[in-house]
Amino acid sequence: MIYRVLQLYWFLTFRMILRVIQLKQKNKPYIAHFRVADKKEQTLDNHLREVAAIAKKLATKINVPEAGELIGLLHDFGKYSSQFQNYIKSATGLLNPDIDDDYVNTKALKGKIDHSTAGAQWVWEALGKVGKNGEGKLCGQILALCIASHHSGLIDCLKPEGVNGFKVRMDKEDEKSNLSECKHNADAIILEQAGQLADKPLMSAILKQIKLLTQQEQHGQLISETIKHFYIGFWTRFLFSCLIDADRINSADFEIPKNASYRNKAVSWIIAINRLELFLTEQQANDTPINAIRNTISDTCKNRAQDAQGIYTLTVPTGGGKTYASLRYALYHAKKHGLERIIYIIPYTSIIEQNAQAIRKVIEQVGEDYSWVLEHHSNLEPETQTWHSKLAAENWDAPIVLTTMVQFLETLFSGGTRGARRLHQLSNSVIIFDEIQTLPINCTHLFCNALNFLSTYTKTTAVLCTATQPLLDQLRSSEKGQLLILDENHLIPDVRQLFDQLKRVEISNKTKPEGWSEEEIAELALSEFKVKGNCLVIVNTKAWAQALYVKCSKTVDADSLFHLSTNQCSAHRSELFRRMRARLADGLPVLCFSTQLIEAGVDIDFASVIRFLAGLDSIAQAAGRCNRNGRLDTATVHVVNPSKETIDQLIDIKVGQEKTRRVFSEIDGKALLDPEVIALYFRYYFYDRADEMAYSLNEKQAGRIDTLLSLLSNNKSNIHREEPLQLRQSFMTAGNAFKAIDAPTQSVIVPYEQGEQLIAELCGLSTAFNAPGYYACLKQAQKFSVNVFPNVWKKLLEQKAVHEIHPGEGMYCLDERYYSPEFGLSTEPVGKTEAIIL
């Protein structure tokens, strides 16, 4: 009996002590985040003030630091609600399900507690009624929109069906947004700071910028109402970017404090300049006619770097040394104007890896405590924001960034928060667009308008590099905007003379009405290979590359025969390039069959090239792989048309072929690579496709037939019958509809050499997460991944050839039976000598 009494006594005593501890926990400051590693809490007031400080600094780029500070201060204002606090305390063990009445089922509530509306409503209430002509409504809507959207991506101001989506959000009932409770619970310092910021000086600063955005002319060109609205919407996205990055930085640095020591490293451009100049001096010892021309181009770019900021072209024939010439311009230009970073936008990952290696060789040195060069071209990041992706995501905070055109366009226009986070990094920068002619045709007007914005309003310089300059300064529709390039903005003024000096190849039009059979093409390739010692054949489809490879494998030694396509991971292709370059340098035979991945920017030199009929710009790029270093007096690029080719889904190639045939039939004695002939081709190519340039949308995507440009500007096709709207953009609908490529791809890590080990490591790190190790492993995995289109992805799933590395993360690996040493990824199990045509 005594034992039972003592047992009950100790139980009640323990229960009372535990209850006291829990009550003390409840009375602690409001929590924003909880670090599992050491049970440390980040208080809400600290998080809000720290994010406000970062956002204020970032928003200085568009001259509204107070706006950044205010939205940073209020973005998580809704976390002052008991609903959110009970949720986070239950999720982290601060509330006990056995004894705490406030404990909640966090799994059931995940993603359902709204903590972003309250801060947006606060701003809307504070500014929405200020001003006689709706000025406060415009300012309030912009700021409230950023806050309300900081987890979802920018929401629709005007929904597809015509509903005022912004009003619906601002009218959300108090019991769901918890605004009244948050006002009552909020730290006094937060409310005081917010009250001081939400005043007329803040409105005046915003309205000053809006006035600049809506001026009647830009560089002497009249600005349409469509473009004015586009600019205001894009400015809002820029401010949104400042908030997203500030929030993610602060959250990630709380989770891993040492991250902060690696951010925002100030660099001295003169260090990089001196290293580049030393390298170029050493290179000049190789005195050849072509190198002399390359040096002249480089010197011209250096001299022009002292010019004002703006949009420039750098038109140089293939093999003219654009990589180092553009780097030289960018370094001197960044130093002259005090810019923060240099960003290379490149169409293909293979060129990124090549150029990054070239730049690192010159700029980086062993032992430095930071990296100058950042490559960002992975599609392995999951779209949903998890702690894994937050910690591993790049925000382009590096002196020199190399990324893809896909990533760049997604930063400008995609939905969600991942891409938008990087937008503000484009300001105070030099952006080098390599091979600008590869810009997707449907993104033309969006791209031009965004680039005009960046150049005019965010202290950004852009350089459009290519051997085949598209006519972006001559687009017909002023209503949709155009890229205005003044005559003096061509870095190389006498392009015609330069092309004559660097002429190393002739284009031979061998197309015929009936087309070329597989047997005939193989015979031509083998003939050129035997006579010239090496030959490159560039085709339009993976099926043709594999078929020709298999046919010639019967007569060509295996060491001399190569196949390239995007079914191979970049590490695989890099190894093949290394072997080919070594053999070519040693005078050994090489016969290569490749898709078009080899033709733009790849530094390789063949004595003969055969190119399947395509756009004239593609043929010109293919010519850049022929006699690149001028070892022969003149070489030949043979253009052939296969008798059978499945390209109905490859619209750009199909239209390019049609326009090239027209040019072939019209030119009279002129060389096909002449700048005037290239300009003629682009006039046909662009003008016939003018209706595609605003990014057309169907009813499923937008609720009606419309364009993405319309959704991101005045949205005039969307009927709205309520009170007038300040902002009409359907941001979320547009973001969800936007895809930088027609068919979005799924990335899968393949078991090529080191890839197998990386897959095993990622699987282990996913279950016992270690952020630095996971991050390093993910970066390495970029080189061992293949991007596949939906039809191929479906086949892989049906075959059970892919496996998700960790449930919910969206990263997949490939079964080793589905990766061929010759052809890469396959939809069927393959042996070492099997050819599976996708």
C-alpha cells in the first residue's frame, strides 16, 4: 500500500514538474524556426528584423530600400498567431501530445496554416487608403503581393476567369488570416518599425520608380501601354526576388550558421584582370595569322569596355576567340562601373563546362578561400521548397556565374520562388549571352522587354555574342516591345571585314530533291574520313546519329569511331571530347556522328564536316568546327538532306530548313556565311514567325487563347467587371504556363563511372542528412545526369528503369542496365554493343 502511495506521489510530482516546464516553454518568445541539431530556436522578432535588413540592402538595387525593409519585416507576421506557434511547437517537441491541450497534429496541418496573409493585409490596410488618386493602392498592392506570395510564388492579381484574386486574398476572414491576433501578439519593436516605414516617404520612393517605368519614351522609342504594364509587373517581381532571397538566406544561415561566412565575398576585379592579361601575354607567343586576328578582337573589346552601360552586340566568326574577348570586356567593364558580377548565359551544358574550365584556368588559383566561378545548370533541384533544396539551391552569389538560357528565362518568368529568387542578382552585372541565336522563338518579346528593363533600370550591361546575330533590333511589333541596339553599340563595327579575314571554309550545298539515303550518307562520311583523315557528321536527331554510327562500325576501327548525343551524361561526353581532341592533335583518325550539341561553341577542329540540312545559323555554327585553327587553306562543309527524317516535332529545325532552302535558291554567287546572307535568313525566319514571339497560350493554359506577354502586362483579354485594378497581371497562371523549352525534361542521375558511387552517397545522405555533404554530392551529380523528355520518361517509368532517390525529393537515378557505353541512356536494357534508338 505504501509502495503504491509513493508511486502515485512520484508520478504526480513528475507530472507537475513536467507541466511547469511546458508552461515555461509556452511563455518563451514567439518562434520563427527551430534547429533540430542543437534544439535552438530562432525568435520571430529576430528573424523578421534580420530578413528586413537583408531585403533593405537588396532593394537598394531598385532605389527602394525602405520597401524591401518593410516587406522583410512583415513577411512572416502571421507567425505571431497561436495557430502557427502551436504548430511549430508541436512539430519540434516543445509541446507534448500527452499533457498539452494546445498540441496539434502537424502532419494533418502541414501546408495548411496561412502565415503570409496577415502581413500582406497589414500593409494593404496601412497604404491602401492613402492618396487621392489611388497611389496608396498601387504601392500597397505591390508590397502586399510580395508578402502574400513569398511561399507560393507571385499570385494572380486577376485570375483566368476574371476574378480579382488580389482582393479575394486581402478580404480573407480574420479567423483564417489571424491578423487581429497577430497585431495583439506582435513584438512592440516590430509594430513600431513597421509603422514608421509605412508612410508617405516610402510611397514617394515607390511612385518615383513607377513614374520612370511608365515614361512615354525609352531611348527615343515610344513605349506602349502593354510594355508599361509589363515593366511595373517586372519591377514587382524584382522586389519580390529581394524578399525571397533575404528570407531564404536568413533561414538557411540559422540552420547552418557557418554558411554566413561564405556569403557576399567582396572581390577585386583588378586581380582577375591581371591574371587574364598574364595569360593572354603568354598566349601571344603562339604567333599565327588566326591568333593575330583573335588578339585584335580581344584588344577592341578591352578598349570598348570603358564605354557606357547598355546593350551591345559582339558579332565574331566562329573560332574568333569570343570566350576570352568577352571575358576581357566584362572584367574591365565591371571594374569601370563598379559592378558586382559577370553572368554568362549559354545554351548548352557542354559549352558551360568547357567555358567554365577555360575561365577557371585563367582566373582561379589554388588556395583561395572562395571560388570566382560558379556553374549552375542542374535540373536536379526539386521544385518544392524543402530544407534539402533550400540549403542546396544556388542564388548566383558569385563573381562569375555560368548558367543556361533555360535557367535564365526561368529566373525571369517561371512560377514559384526558386527561379524568382535569383532575379535581383542580374542587376549591377555584365550579362554575356553566348550563341544568342539559340533564344527560343516564343520567348523573343519577353526576353527583349526584360532585357530592356534590366539595362535601363537596374544598372545591367548585356552583350549578345554570336557568329550569326539575330535581328532583335528589327522586330516589327512595337506594341510588344523591341530590343533597340544603336549603331555605336556594336563592339566590333566592321563585321564584314572580320568574316573575310577569318574565312576558312566553303559551304557546299549538296541537297537534292529525292534526299540522301542512309547508305549514301555513310559512303560520303567514310570517303571524307579516308581522304581527310577525320570527319564530323552533325545530324538533327538521335536516331540518325545512332544509325550512322552502327553502319560505319562495321568498317571503322572502334578507337576511331565516336557517337555524341544528350542521352549521354556530360561526364561521358567530356571523356569522349577529351579522347577525340587528343587523337586529332596527334593526327590520328576520328569519325564522329553527333547531334547538334557539338556545333555551338565547342572547341574542336575537324578537317571535314557534313551537316544535315537545318537553319543557316546552325550550318554556320557547324562550320565553326571545321578547319577551326586554319591548318588547311580551305575546308568544306557538305550540306545534305536525308531522304527520311522524323522532325515534325522539331519545329525550329523544320522551319530553319525551309528558310535555308529559300536562301539557297535566291543568293547569287554570295558565300553562304556572308553576314548579309545570314541577315537575309533571319529576316525570313523571324518575320514569318512573328505571331509566335509573344509566347502563345491555349485555353487550358490561360482559360482562353492569349499570350504570356499579355498575362504579364495589361491582361487586356481577361474580362474583369469589378472595380478598377492597379495591377492586372496573372502572375501565377503565367508562371505555371511558362516553360523555357517546349517539352519540360526530367533529370535522372545515371550510373556512368563515378555516377554509381554518387547515387549510393545521395541515398545515404537523404536518410541521414548532412547539408555540406549533400550539397557537394549534388553538385558532382550534375555531370552524371541526363535530361529526358516526357515520352522517354514515361517509357522509363513503365520499364521500372528509374528509382526515386528519396521519396518526395523529385530526384531519380537510372538502373545500370539502361545505360549504354556507346549511346548512353536507353529505354530498353542494353548490352555493350546494342543500339537502342529512342
